[in-house]
Amino acid sequence: MTRTYDVYEKLVDEEDELLARIKLCEGCQWSVLEYVSRQGELGKAIGEEIVTNIHQIEQDLRTELLHLRLERGFLAEAMKGEDSPCPG
């Protein structure tokens, strides 16, 4: 296996982890929304701040995922070039 392939596989694993973390953030948001909506004005006062912070964490993870996918795409193209026969 080539070093490029090893790096690509590492990125695939990192992508899976990021997707799991994003899913966890989504679940946390729904749980917090459900909980704070039952708390009346107290929930309204602090709930928006909590949910907004969770949302920001999720957005940061999605940005990281976007960059990772971009890098993985470039590596995939590099691997295609490694597999093609040398000219000449």
C-alpha cells in the first residue's frame, strides 16, 4: 500500500468520527430543546444560549468535515494518478 492510500484511509476514519460527533450534537440539540421548552420562562432564558452553543460546535464540526472531504478528494485524484501507467 502506498502512503497516499494510508493517509486516505485515515481520512475516511476521521470522516466517520466527525459524522458521529455531528449526529451527537444534533441529538443534544433536540434533547435540550425538548427539555427547556418544558421549563417555561427559565428554559426560554437559558435554552437559546445552550442550543446556540451546541449549534456552533456542530457548525465547527461541519466546517472541519468540509475541509477533510476536500483533502480526501485531492488524495483520491492523486491515487488515480498513481494507478495509471507511466507514459513513455
